[in-house]
Amino acid sequence: MREGRAPFYAMRSGESLLKVGDRAERKVRAGDFILLPGGAPHVVRSARRRGRALRPVAGDAPDGPSRFVRHTGRGPVVRVTGGFFATQSVRANPLFAALPPVIHLRGADPHVQRWLQPTLAFIDAEIASDQQGARTVLRRMADVLFIQAVRAHIAGQDRRTRGWLRGLTDKRIARALAGDPRALR
């Protein structure tokens, strides 16, 4: 993977296994969303025994969303919308250091469903349109996915979690961290 790219995967159908570095594999089900903010080395493969790694439908995935499909024989077809977020300009942001290596949002969570499904429907329509400017729109939609995933991750933080990332869930603290002078009122 190229430097300055954070991969993401939205599992559309089927199941996959995600292995990040030396960590144990985790099952990713239809509806789930995975974000790897630091771009950790990883493999996404079929959940079937000896499943193959998923590959983009057409060559190396560009920045922004694209579709992945893999069917390795018997069993359900695995469909994924995935891609990369360009992160060069935001690496200096302390938010990246505070994020875990993997953000796994469950599709069964109604808060995730509320924003993920409509965003993916828009992405699907844009991929299918093949209109001028589609790549630019898709890159911007990747930014939307990134922001929404981080928001969902922060909102789901355990109340016992400490640190400034948890502070972002409090409006006054978030304003103060952003340097907003209204935070002191």
C-alpha cells in the first residue's frame, strides 16, 4: 500500500475475515464497515476456509470508493465497496494518533445504518453513472465515509475511556480542543 492512504471496506454481502498485522482474524459481516486509519498492513479474505484475498474488480483500487467482488466456489458471493482515504494532509492532526489501528463498525447498529446505507447508495449511483467528475465525487464521498466512521467510533466510546478523543463527545470540551473561544463561556 502506498504511504498516506487509509483503507476502508464496507461489506455489502457475504462474510470476510480481516487480519491486521499480527492480530487475530476478525469476522466482518454484511453491513459492517472497517476503517484502518493508520494504513496498517492487512488482508481481507473470504470467510471460507482457505479463502482468497479480495481484489478490486478492475486493477489497483484508486483513492475513493470502488467495488470488490470475490466468489471462490460454493457459498455466498462476497461483495465489498472499498478504497482508500488520502491522508497526507491530515497526518499532522493529532486525531490520527488517537485513533485505534482498526475501527470496526457493526452494520447491525442502527446509528451506523442511518448514515452508512444512504452514503453507499449514493456511491453506487455515482460508480454506475460514469459521468465526468465521478472520480472527484467519489473521493469526496470517501471523505464523508471517513468523517462519519470517526464520529461513530467516538460516539461509541466506552464512558470509562479517557483522553482527549473521549473529550470530543462533550460539546464544551470539543469546542475548547478546537480552540473555539465560546468554549470558555
